[in-house]
Amino acid sequence: MSDGLIALGKLALAIVVAVPLAVYFLQERLIFFPQPLSGSERAEIKRHFRDVHEITILSGDKNRLRAWHVVAAPGAPLVLYFGGNAEDVAWMIPEVAAHAPEVAWLLVNYRGYGGSEGAPSEASISADALHWYDYAAAELKPGRIVVFGRSIGSGAAVFLASQRIVSQVILVTPFDSLVEVAKRHYPFLPVGLMLRHRFDSIGRAPAIRAPLLCIAAQRDDIIPPAHAKKLYDAWGGPKRWVELEEAGHNTTDSHPLFWQNVVSFLMKPTQ
């Protein structure tokens, strides 16, 4: 074998080893894109929206966690909202005020997002979701609690619904598991062995009895509808499937049927 072929073989081997290692050690940067807000930016939001309060709680490991509480009438349903992996959830404040003012909202900032401290991970997002639920149930005293998860937030919502009593679950562009989505995008990598943040929603779905509204985007090239459909099919409770024609992963809310379906579902808790 020539020296050139030997060198080429060594280079190929180095690439085969180096690329998976790089992805493994950098996976948090590939999955989570924190959107921090400064104190002045958060103060401006509070000045602009009178019926919105920033709530702060401590996590189990003493990080300060923050969420936006959009107030409604006493005893109104409360929606715990978990956003996407690059989402500043404050953008939802005018949306929910315009489309669903009859319910209260708790828009959760993951660690590293908004004013929350720490770094995001599946473990921290899941643990913090339980803390937010327990705080809301004890302190905000809602008529009932609904969980709403978008994209990676669907993993948090499904986990929470598997651990606490919720009246309804809304999932927008959800997935069966992050492992399956990663396999689609990185078929050349052993993601089943590499991925630490697995968000195995499909494994939890059969035991959940809360009614589900599942909204998929027909032209979603980030989480194709097939992943949402697998999760939907595995769901253990009553369920409703909505696929928004021509919508992409990040354009669901502008579709004319998006808020119509969300509000209809929220106002009919027994469906």
C-alpha cells in the first residue's frame, strides 16, 4: 500500500472518530440556543404589559428560575407554556392576550433563557417543569392546569403530564423522541448511543390519559409530521389531530386555523 493511501486512511479514520466525539461533547450547543434577557429588557416588558408579572422561584439546586404570568380572572384555567429551543417566550405575551384572554398563562423560561439562571438540559427542564407546576397549583390556584409544549418544549409538556394531573395537553410540532429526530438529520452518526438529552415522549405517551390536541405543520422540515403522528398514535387519552396545510416549523401561529383550534380546545376541557 502506498504512503498516500495510508495517509488517506488515517485521515478518514481520524474524521470518523473526531466528528462523533465533537458532536457528543458539543451537543448542548447543537440542541439548546438560550435567549437571555437583561434586567432592563425584562423591566420594559413589565412596563408595557400591565397584566403580566414576572415570577421567580428557586430550583432544587438553587438557581433562580423565571416565568411570565399573564393574569386572567380568578379561578380561570392556567396554561403552563414550554417553548422551542431558540425561543424567547416573552413574544407569546401579546399573542395570548389577543387570542386567549379568558385563560391565564405561565410562560416558562428554561435555564439560560429570559432571566432564568443556569444551563438548559433535559434533566433540568424536566425537574424545573415539576417545580413550576407545584408552584402554580399552590400559589396561583387555577381552576385547572393545562400544559402546552412547542417543539422541544413538547418533551417538557409530555414529561410533566406523565408526572402530574393536568386537564389537557397541547403539543405543537412535537416529536416522538429526540433520538428519532436526530437519526433523521444525522443518519451517519450513532445518535442512539451519543444523545444525552433524549426526551423520550413516545415512551411516556401511552400512560397519559389527559385529552391531547396535537398540531403538526405540513411543511415542517425540522420535525416532520411523521414524528408527531407517531406520538399522537401512542397517546393513551382522547386526542385530536390537526395538520396545518402549507405551514412550516416556525410559521404555525400565523396559520388561520392555529389559534382557532387552540382556543376551541381550551374552552372545551372534556373533549
